[in-house]
Amino acid sequence: MLSFTIIESRRRRKAMFVDDQEAIKLKLMELRVEHRDLDEAIQRMLEAPYVDQLQLTRLKKRKLVLKDMMTKLESQLIPDLNA
């Protein structure tokens, strides 16, 4: 009975890990879409004859924040190696 409990516990942990991985991948996809949209918005602003520098700066900062968030999530997808 004890071995069954241990095996079941391992299965649950593995299932939780897979669910966490899927949630991270989904969030990463959402951030990539927003990052790409910001990039397009920035490009359109730069092509305009008059550029709102404050708005442009805010968009660029948001894009950098998104990039940092994506990098952090991508690192969570890399499995830890036992040294």
C-alpha cells in the first residue's frame, strides 16, 4: 500500500509539472504576441511625420519589460540539471 501511495504521489507531481509547463508556454505565447504588436506600433510611430516622444518612450519601455518577462519564463522551461 505504501509503494502505491509513493507512485501516485509521483504521478501527481509530474502532472502538476506538466500543467505548470503548459501554463508557462501559454503565457509566453501571449507575451510574444504583445511584444510583436508593440514592435509594429513603434515602427508605425517612427514612420509618422510627427512622433510623440513620450508615448514612444513608454512603448519602448513596455517592450523591454515584456522581453524581460519572456526571458524569465523561458528560463523556467529549461530543466534544472543536478550537478
